Amino acid sequence: MTPGLRESVVLVHGLFMHGAAMLPMAAQLRYAGFATRTFSYPTLEQSPRDNAYALKRLADDIDAAVVHFVGHSLGGLVLRHFFASFPQQRPGRVVTLGTPHRYSQAARVLARFELGRRVLNKSLEHGLLGGVPPWNGTHELGSIAGTLSVGLGRVVGGLAVPNDGTVAVEETRMDGMSDHICLPFSHLALMFAPAAASQTVHFLRHGRFRHEP
């Protein structure tokens, strides 16, 4: 697929964030030739499934023959629900950045305590604790994991090594994904790093990441 005005990318942010957090990634994707839209949603007040319904309204409004999706962290789980609920989407590919596709060990630790459950609220419902619909395979999905262990997840403890400080690499793998790659960045830095954007562009164009020999 050749990028151009007929190809758009929808960017979906992660926990505690706003659509503005994805603007640096959006700028790099536009430089590569893609049109972009950012999706803002309430990460705590609504479940990933409910947010997927809101995402559909935005996606339906995009005038493009090809629509790709890029999700950071919890945003990738929203995309899992989106494609499970609305599989008949236009051609396109999906990239997730630091998404705990299996579950989030950090969230599991926090959810043992009432305060932790209150803080994470509805992001836990068929989301960070697991129970997300399996990938339906209608679109190619590439998962990017970080390996720079800097983040609040280290304070919580229990993260397998390697990890990005919030999500373990093993948590970013799932059945049905087309490709997986590890990059030397922390969980938050995956949203801003030019190398992560470059790998995202490569996957959107080719359906695979650029693996160094």
C-alpha cells in the first residue's frame, strides 16, 4: 500500500492520557505521508469496550479508502475491542505500542487493593486485567515493546524482565499478531521516539517491522 491522501491513521492514547499525547507521533506519520486523526476518550470512566463504540463513530467519519490504527498501551486494548465488535472495517493495518495484550501485571498488583481499583476504575473491565477479545485476524497487527525499564511499574513490582518500566515484553505478545519487535525505550517514550515512529510507518506500509540483521 502506498501512503497518501487516501490513507489515514487513527491514533489512540493510553491510560491517564489525552489525544494530545499522540500528537508527536501524528506529526511523524504526517511527515511520512499519512493523514492522521487522534481519538480522545475517558480511560477511567468508561471501559475499553465502551470506548471502542465511541471510536467507531470517529472512524466512520474518516474519508479515506485505507484506515490504519495506532494504539499506545491501553489504546491497543480499545482497538482489540473495536475490531472484535466491528470487524467489517476498511483495509488497513494496526500497530500497538507497549500494549499489555495478555494482561498488565502492574494492574493486577494494584487491583489487589481498594485504592488501586479505584484509581484504575473501568480500565480494568475486560482490559488491563485481561479478558480482552482475541484478535480476529481481519487486519495485520504489529506489536512494539519497550525494554528500557524506567517507570512507575517498577515501584509496584512484579514485572518480568525485560520490561519498559510499566509493561513486560512478554505481556505485549498475543496470538494472531503478524510481527513483534523490541525497542530500547520506556513505556512513555514509545509515543515520542522517532525510531518507534519509523517502525510504525514501516509496518503500516509493509505489514512487518524492519528487523536488523
